Amino acid sequence: MGRPPSTNPKSKSIPIRLDAATEKILQDYCDKHNSNRAEAIREAIHRLNEDESRYFWSPEWRQLLGDNEKNITNISEEFQGMLNMLLQTIQQMKTKTGSESNESD
């Protein structure tokens, strides 16, 4: 009997040479993701064909970007509030000093 035919046969073989550091990166990835070397290499090759933004944005980066976006939004809202208060203060000062009517003269 044997194995059923694959729907996506892997008939191409590409032998490669790796230095020790690259081999360790590959092995660490495989250990972390419970993957074998061939699967990890195929996944990396497919990522080369993906949109750059998706390829380079790891979940950690996306989290950091999201956190920073929230911080920037909060700071922007606080800054807008301070600007509004400053403009109101300037308007009140103009009204009290009567400088508003002098500007149009």
C-alpha cells in the first residue's frame, strides 16, 4: 500500500551549506515552533514573496507599534486640550484688555 499521493509534492531538492550561527538560528526556530528544518525553510521562502510590511512585522513589533500609537494618540489629545485652554486664555485676555476691538482698527 504505502502513503497516499501528496496534493503538493515536494520534488525539488536544494542542498545548502550553513555556517554555525545560521544553523543555530534555524534549529532554535524549529525548536520554538515545533517545526522541522524543511518546513521552516519553506516557510521562510514563502515569506520572501509576502508583502514587506507583513514580513517584517513580528507580533512583538505589532504590539509595540500598537502601544506607541495609543501613547501618541493620548499625548495628541492632551496637547490639543492644552492648546484649546491657551487659546481660551488668550481670548479672555483680549476681551479684558479690549485689544480685540483695537486689532480691527
